[in-house]
Amino acid sequence: MSNSYGTLFKISTFGESHGPAIGVIIDGCPAGLTIDEAFIQSELDRRKPGQSKITTQRKEDDTFKILSGVFEGVSTGTPIAIVIENQDQRSKDYSHIAEAFRPSHADYTYQAKYGVRDYRGGGRSSARETAARVAAGSIAKMFLRKYSVDISAYVSQVGDIKAPHFSKLDLSKTEDNIVRCPDSDTAEKMISLIDQVRLDRDTIGGVVTCVIKNTPVGLGEPVFDKLHAELGKAMLGINAVKGFEYGSGFEGITLRGSQHNDEFYNDGGNIRTKTNLSGGVQGGISNGEDIYFNVAFKPVATIMQDQDSVDKNGNPVTVSGKGRHDPCVVPRAVPIVEAMAALVLTDFVLRAKSSKV
Amino acid sequence: MSNSYGTLFKISTFGESHGPAIGVIIDGCPAGLTIDEAFIQSELDRRKPGQSKITTQRKEDDTFKILSGVFEGVSTGTPIAIVIENQDQRSKDYSHIAEAFRPSHADYTYQAKYGVRDYRGGGRSSARETAARVAAGSIAKMFLRKYSVDISAYVSQVGDIKAPHFSKLDLSKTEDNIVRCPDSDTAEKMISLIDQVRLDRDTIGGVVTCVIKNTPVGLGEPVFDKLHAELGKAMLGINAVKGFEYGSGFEGITLRGSQHNDEFYNDGGNIRTKTNLSGGVQGGISNGEDIYFNVAFKPVATIMQDQDSVDKNGNPVTVSGKGRHDPCVVPRAVPIVEAMAALVLTDFVLRAKSSKV
Amino acid sequence: MSNSYGTLFKISTFGESHGPAIGVIIDGCPAGLTIDEAFIQSELDRRKPGQSKITTQRKEDDTFKILSGVFEGVSTGTPIAIVIENQDQRSKDYSHIAEAFRPSHADYTYQAKYGVRDYRGGGRSSARETAARVAAGSIAKMFLRKYSVDISAYVSQVGDIKAPHFSKLDLSKTEDNIVRCPDSDTAEKMISLIDQVRLDRDTIGGVVTCVIKNTPVGLGEPVFDKLHAELGKAMLGINAVKGFEYGSGFEGITLRGSQHNDEFYNDGGNIRTKTNLSGGVQGGISNGEDIYFNVAFKPVATIMQDQDSVDKNGNPVTVSGKGRHDPCVVPRAVPIVEAMAALVLTDFVLRAKSSKV
Amino acid sequence: MSNSYGTLFKISTFGESHGPAIGVIIDGCPAGLTIDEAFIQSELDRRKPGQSKITTQRKEDDTFKILSGVFEGVSTGTPIAIVIENQDQRSKDYSHIAEAFRPSHADYTYQAKYGVRDYRGGGRSSARETAARVAAGSIAKMFLRKYSVDISAYVSQVGDIKAPHFSKLDLSKTEDNIVRCPDSDTAEKMISLIDQVRLDRDTIGGVVTCVIKNTPVGLGEPVFDKLHAELGKAMLGINAVKGFEYGSGFEGITLRGSQHNDEFYNDGGNIRTKTNLSGGVQGGISNGEDIYFNVAFKPVATIMQDQDSVDKNGNPVTVSGKGRHDPCVVPRAVPIVEAMAALVLTDFVLRAKSSKV
């Protein structure tokens, strides 16, 4: 069950980086949804490699094919299977790691867990798998449009360069630059830093912030499946993620309750909160205010430098990145964060249908 | 399904703060485990209210009764049901919030989601429910002893007072003081701060850090059910939690890959890493190094001060905490964090049994 | 996961025949349902032992207590926990089987699977566990009333004595006699047969037929979770059941398609079928016609006669039923069949809410 | 969730009869299993149309492609995706039913449930989907070989022609004739009957019996997920199935307990039963004896005769089968029954790994 996510809007992904194809089955998409194939492609294009000088130069068109579940452009309620063929496989690039464990990759743990692994390009542990999530997430976004839910992620930090607070940003400008930071000044600095890191044959970490507007009140389940707990799991399941915080997050620790509490008021018939340190979620359930959260990404593990390691037999080896890799993962992570957020919300919209008799 | 956690070692909790009882069913506990009832009680005692001057003075003995699944002191493989009766209900304390929504509590969202709620003491959203998790977690700990897994949580921050890094602490000293910080100097400062906050009729946030030693290699599932993703979900499901990070966490953002990567070496036949910024998890799977993570708790929402709010009909009201509440939740959260970590690891130990033919 | 049933309206039962209590958690009951405690008791009374001369004389009041999930008589959307204490335990009756395996009971398989078992009264494998299902099913029935769904089970066969086809019966008369067959002539013969079997210190099998009227169109999921497949699983999960058939069932084998097909017609605006060999289910989904199915129960395994067997060490032993047992299980199985049917339908009503956008 | 089956060895199928492809993801196949592609093909060939004069003449090669989860011929523990393209689509054959509801098909219920449907060849409700199950089941069979489990299904009844009891048959002869009945005399009669039915432009029902030898003791879970309950659900999920019985089944009703009970004896150190009316399952758990069960199939709904029906608007129409259909489904159902049985057993083998500490 490790390869499925969701309860009612459930996705199951498959595929390795250098196998014939990757893909996803969406089980539970309600019937009657118009499926916009151009939108799916545009979302995949936001994630695909080779977009700009600060992303990997690996070329994958990431064109997809829908095999089932859609008839005459409309979802039928049956599983929607989407396949993306792997085109630019270049397996030869990876022969050097067939036996060696790359530092801070999943090579060692997969080998230990399974006794066998497809080492080509990281196999199943490759971030290539996230293309399948983006495809599924794009359909979740189509569903959420019916509720006017708006999900906007952007790069808020690269290394120690931080963007202003989201309330001071125009999130419609995220796609205006290659680093996907809506503040152009910050974006420029981020791009310079990433470019320098790339020239240093190194990598750097960053933060993706996500803001969700117009969430219906009442999404999320008490106790274990809290809305923010599922968002957290979904984000922590993305490759290279090391942390998740929502609302006041780690900074909220130093506040007092009298500073942190969000007082309610009546806003022309709607119950609203004066402040929003809760991040739009109270007791695990959405309250209608903006949901916002931060996702921390570590520096990419593949660097173009020699590193000490061992091989399968425990013998010392030297490994170094080859081929084409991202110096910083966050620009391409933006659509992945949005996709996973869309999947979480869609699932909770469907689950909420059974809250009351 | 919102009230269950786990796939093979699955717990389902029930109960409201002021109903007749709370409890838990553990489904999937393997047969043949000796059940140490004294240990269950000792874990519940670490969580129970009224332990010290810095916790709520509410009195609950939290004595439990096993209704099933244990025969002659040994688990039988059938569901273990544990019930804890609610003794000190004092429902009258809560009449003032029957109609009003307390700021930053779950009152409003439950009302909106369900159209009805047991308002007494927060009902299902009360942290009282976590006693059931601690009881279940204590059985998970018994199971993990067979694998020598050692889970130690402690308070690493209260407000802006931080303990030294865990590598400099003697985690066996956590229970030596009432705030559960193993560094006595820091503990003293934390206690003073909490006491001051209490006198101010206010509350304060904090951090619980958890360190897990001797984890078997190979726990965790790729893609969605990564070990750290499940730990994150489990922690974010605890009341008042706002953030989770593991390994280098949010601080890792500013590092470069060449600084962050954990190189492998052969330690007398065992493959180890020289550093451990990965936090014991690579590609979502344990690598045998120490797992460590931080859990951020917001200041408790109930404060002994007047706050603006609205009632069910949207009319303005003033609410203020009454009765007995914690000025800071982290000391009592320590056993809850450990319990949830134990549940996550136990589930993955069982799941790992099917990794290979 | 073996002790839970359902996806959205999910029950988890616990308890052994001679432990302190049995019970059930219902997770997913929508909020706002009025809970009729008298009805729960009346359903439990239909199942309880000691009702008549043809059932076991064991006395259990089967009084229940709701521990959570209901506030001021209404479901709150949180888990409903129901506990039934075991009163008449008489563990001494079972000392003789502590080591021996009773023929056609679960003693041997439990011992082999778990290495340990609560042998008292069959422990977890006792049909006493079904009281928990009946309690949960009674709440499902309350939910289904909102959809006017009517579930009626009755005894249609005991040994070789068969009742007329259900279309010729007045199902409101099922409770008029102790064998729960709505045809009084047949009932009399059945009672005589069971009484004779009892005097012979033996047992006999039978069939429970269930008819469900007013099912909404569209319940059930294609492929694996077909409506009749879930009904089948639910029925086969009842103790002593050996077979399940719906609609034309095993008799339909000999028909030709031209005889078996149910032609559609327009009944004043409603699409109906002229015949109903489909049993109200087509392609796994309800079509609005009556659902009907048969459940075959084997003769109770406990007989008051000496039988050859072996003990835990493989040594030959003679075992014989002691105490108080049912000569025929079907009269008491009627409310259990109804309860499981109610749980299946309720779950599908909730699942159907996500069929369309 | 309607399109997945299994808990630890979990399959998710997708695809419509006349879409681009059908397929399946297997999630949870343990790593290290040698994948025999020729065997997968041979199983698909047993199910494919066009095998003989008594099956549909529709031509589908049913060639498959593995997209993931297998590396150098061995399973890697990651999802195994298998795709089978639809070659012989002939959508034009189905234009006549775009608006009309075929009697005893899923046309009406799908339309009512989803508001939209892919009407071509029955779309998702087509038995074509079972090819995906057979592919997955063939991998389950490879896994079960390691436990020497042997699953043999055969046709035991067509119309009113019955084969002798399975204990009198040589099950290795099932594939010797086109009807898949191991008794050649019976087979001949069955073939004649089916041929006659076909000439009558009609269809006929039948029974598939399945015998499973060498099942390990201890498979199956108590209460809801009993071994026979899962087998029942799996079989009832196959298209056109109306009934399931195991062991003594419906005939066991008329027996007395003293006739029905299976006494234990010590067979050279192994605990065995003298008789096997239990059908190899006691208390829902395998006891090591042969498991056997019957699956009832109704006559195929598509007949080459005019039938009354209605269209989407409720207007009366006449429909008649066109194209190429099976006069009797049971010969091709044999590998499907085996596949589902293999999936059930494999899942329980994996689940049993957690029974004891």
C-alpha cells in the first residue's frame, strides 16, 4: 500500500526513472468532470526537466496518455489511468552506481530493504515519479475549481535568501520568473545564488510556501486525519523534504496564547477570525480562512564532486554525480506541492459529504 | 476512518472528554506478547493531569481496564480493547461555552462540520483523547523492545529557552524534573518561564524532540508512506502541533549538498554514515542511524483572560478560560510523542515482513 | 485489520466470549442521527440466548452501554463505542477443552495461527461476538430509515423443511413464532424438527433468506466491491455460514439467458424490470428492485455426543459438548443477517455520495 | 476504492472494453520473485476470446507489457504495472446500445449511478476487465509456488449436466478439452449442450469448482476477513456470478452435526481431519485440508434474440445481441476463478506473517 495516497480520491503511482514508463491510476474521481487535457500538460510542463538554466538539462517531454476513465472528454467514475513514457533514458549514465551507494540517496536503504533494486537513475526513488502525482493533481485541481478553491505555491526561500511574507506578495506573478518567486527582486537574488551553486558543482536547499484560498469550512477529520496532518504527510512524501509547518509553525513556539489566539468576529454574517495564526485549520478542520504552510527541501543529494562511499560489499568507493541534475529542487517542486495539496483537499471534500445525515 | 491509525498495527480511539469513558482498540497486535500492565499505567501516569505545579490541576487517575485480547497475561492476536473511565467530569465548568466558540479551539469547526457537538471540555477535540494513544503506544513499546528499539522524547524548547543539541544530553535524565528537559539548567529556566506565564494567566509554546536509537534498517515504504512522512502525520495529529522537521530540518535549507550529504563508511562490517543530517532516514526508509525529529507545539488556546468571540448565532460574546488548564503543553506531550512514534515504528516493523519473498 | 468491516461506516468489534466484555466502535456514523437506545436493545434481544426452548438456555441479558459518540441522544460524528459486559461466564464449563480441539470448531486453527488462544467458550471465535455486530447494525438500520430501506430476514429452511418462496410470505409475521419463519405451518414443522434434534443431542443446519425493499438505485461499486460481493462477504463472515446466493443463485445455472434476463419497462416514469432474477443488483449496482439472497448455515459444531479428536500435543482424546448450546443456529441468526445487511447498505449509501461531481 | 482488491498484495485494475487499454497495478509484491512472462501469457491465453467454437469469436491477442516493478526478470518490491492494449475494438458494433439499456446488463445501473457511461462493449462492466485480474493472478501463482500451493479450477456443471465429485476427477486433465471439465464424458455432453444453445441464439449458466491443495495452516483472519469470506467476495466480484459455497455448502444444511463434524486425528505427527466437510477452513482459518468451493454463473445476458427494453429516456425499444458473444461463460471463467483464488491466498500468506511476535 505504499504507493497509494488518498481514501476516496485515491491515486496509485507506478514506474521507475528508467523503465518503460511511469504513471498513475486515479480511483474515485466522481463522474461528470470535464477533463482538460491541455491543463494536465501545462502542469506537467511546469515540473518537467530542462525548463531553464537553473534546472537539470535532462530532456523529457513528459507527454501523457489517458488509457481509461474518460469518455468523450468527461470522467465516467471509473479509474483514470495516465501513462507517461520515459523517453530519454540514457541508462549508460548510471552504470557507475550499479554497485555503489550514493551519499544521502536511497540506494543503500532500498538495497537493504529489498535485496534488489533498479539502480538506474534512482529507479523508484527518483523524483521522476512525481510527474505522475502532478498529472493526478491536475485532475484534482479541475475538481476543486467547482468549489473555487485556489492553490498557489511559490519559492519563498533559497539558501538564506527569503521572500517577504505571503501577505505582501502578488501570487499571480509566481510564473513570471524561472525560480518561481513572485517577488522579482528576491527572485533575481535566488537565481544568482542557484547559478553560483551550480558553477560550484554543488546544490542548495530551499522552501516552498503554499497558500490555499476559498477552502470550504469543515474539511479535515478529527484526531489522526487532521487536515494539516494529511497535508504534512503529503508534503513529507515529496522527495528531499525535511520539514513542514503550517500557520504560525515553529515561530509560534515563542508566542503567548494571548498573542497567538485568533479571535472570532461576525463579518456580515460569516464567522471569521481577526488574525490567522491558526493557518486556516482549527482542531484539524478548515475554518474558511487562508490555509498556508511551508515545506523545507534539503539540498539535492547529487553533487558534481567526489564523495566517499561504499559499495554493496562494503568496499570503499568514490562517487561523483554525472549527467544532468538540478542544483536546487524548489523551482520544479512548486507544481508538485500544489498537486499534493490539491489531492489532499479533494479527498477531504469527498469525505466531508458523509459528515452529517 | 478518521479515528484509526496504522495499517497492520492499527489503533482506533473513541471517547469524549466528559463522556463516560475514552478508550482504544488495538487490532493487529501479534500474539505471544507479554503485556505488562504496570508499564501501561506508568506511561499513562506520565501523561495524566495534576502531576506538578506547571500542569493543569485537574485530577484524573487515568486507570485503565483491558477488556479483550489478552489471556493469562499474553496477547492472543485478537483486538486489545482498553477503556479509561472519565472520573472528574465537572460538566458544570463548561456550561459557559455551550453556545460560544473559544478562540483557536475546535468549537467552531466542529459545529460547522457536524451541526452538533459535545461542547463539554472540548468533547472529542480534547487532548484527553491522547491518553488512549499513550495506552496503545505503551503496548507498541513492549513490542519494540524485542528489537531493542529505544524511543526517547524530551522538551527541547519552551518559549525562547532552548536546550543544547541532543547529542550533548543524557536522555536518561528526562524524567528527573517536572518539565522533562534532561539538561537541569535549562529545565530550571523553563520551569520559571512556565510558572511566570501561568501567573500571567497566559500560555506558552514549545518543542518536543524525539530520538530513536537502534531502529532496524529497512523500515518505511517508498513514495507516500515514507517513514518520516508517517512520523510527521502522527505528530501533526497531536493536539496543538504546528510543525514537524526531522534530521537537518528547516536549518538544512541553507546548507549546500557538499555539507549536507552523509558519506557512507564501513564500520567493521556495518554500513554506517559519517554524519547524520539525514536523521536516520533515506528515501523514506531507515538506514540504522539515529532517527531524530522536532515537534512544534503552539501555546495552549485556553487562557485565563477575556477574549472576543461570537456564539453559534454569530452574536458577539466574551469568553475566558475557567477551571484547570495547562500553561504549557509540552511536558505532558513527551509521552504522547513517544507513543505515536512507537506506533509508527511498530506498524513499519510488521509491514517490512513482506518486503522480500 | 481483520476485526473491522466497512469503509465509510466502519465497525470494529472486540471481545471474547468469556472475557470482561465485548463491544464495537462505529467510526463514520454521520452526525445528527437520533439514536434510539430502546431499538438497539430490542435488536440485541432478538439475538440473545435463552429466548425459547429451541435456543441455548445460556442466560445473557446483553445489556449495552454507549461510551461515546452520542450527545443528548444524537450522534455527533465521532466514534460510537458500545460495550456489552459478559455476565454469565461460567468458565468452569470450558476447562475440558483447554487442551483439546473440538471438531469443526476454530480451536485447532487458532492454536496453529497464534500459538496461544483463549479457549473459554471459543474465545474470539464464539458467536457471542455477533452481538456487537447486531448493536452496530441497529444504528445502521436507524440511518437507513431515512431512505425508507426495509430489511427483512427470516428462516426459510431447517434441515429439509423449506418455507414457500418469499413472494408468497407476509414478512411482517417473522417474529410471530420462535423459529422466525413467517409461514406458521412451516414454522411448526421446523420447531418440531429442531426439538427432535435437540433430544437426539444433535444439531441441524438451515437457511436464512433476506429481502431488502426500497433500496436506492445506484448502490454498490463496480468490479471488486460489487453490492452483492460485499453482501456475500458480510454473510460469509457470520459464524457457521457455508454459502451465499442472490437472485436466481445456484438455480439460475440451469436457465437459459432468454429465460433469465430481466426485461426493462417504463412504470409510470420509473424504469423497472418485469422479472427480478437479477435480485435487484445488475453489474454490482442496485437497480431499485427487491434485493434478496440466501445464507446457508451448517449444523452447529457443538453436539452433546462423544467425538474423537486430538489435543494440543496430538494425543487422541474424546470430546463432548457440555453446557448450553443451540441445536440450530438459524432462528438467532436472523437479526445478525439483517444487521450485516444494514451495515453493507449504509456503507454503500455513504460511498454513493461521491459517485458524481 | 472500488477498483482495488487485497490488503498487502493489492491489485488495482483499470480500463474499459473499448478504450485504448486495460491493465493492473500490483502493489505489495515482495521483492526477489522471478517473474515468468511466458507463464503470464499462457494464463492470459486461457482466458482470451476466440479459443474454440464454444467461446466468442472476438479476436484479442491479449498481449501484455510490464511497465514497472520488474528489473532483470525479478520483482523489485515496487509496483508492477501491466498493460494490455485493446486491439479489436470495433466500436461500431455498439452504436445500437448507446441509448438503450440491455436487459440484465449493467447499462441502466451505471447510467443511474454515474449519469454518464462508456457504452461501448459494456465499458468498465465488460468481462474484458478480468484479463487484468488474470495477469495479476498469474504473479500471485508464482509467489504461491514457493509454498507449493496448488490451485485447480474446472467446469463442474453446465446447465443441468454435472461432473462427478472432485475427489473422483483427475484435475490435471482440465485443459484436455475446450469446456475445461476433467471428465471427458461429461465434457462431451457439456460441449454439445453449449453448441446447441449457441445455435438457439441463446446462452446457459454453469458452475466452476475450485480445489486448492497444500494450503499452509493458519491463513485467514477471524471475524470479518475469514478466508472463505474473502474467497466469496473475490468470486462474487467476477462478472455473472450469482452464488458461492465452500465445503458442504448449501447441501450441508440438511445434515446433522454428528454427520457434518470433521473429527481430528494424528497423521504421523500432523493433525488432520478424517472428513473434510469444512472445506479446509475452520473459524475462517485454513486447517491444511483441501479447500474447495463452487461458483455459480448465470447465463450470459447477451443473447441473439429480440428483447423488450427502454432507452435512457424511458422509451420502449427492442434490443438484440450483435457481434460475437459467449454462449456460456464458464470455460473462460476457469482461469479467472483461479486468479482470484491465488490473489486471496497470497494476500493471506503475507498477512499471516504478522500473526505472532
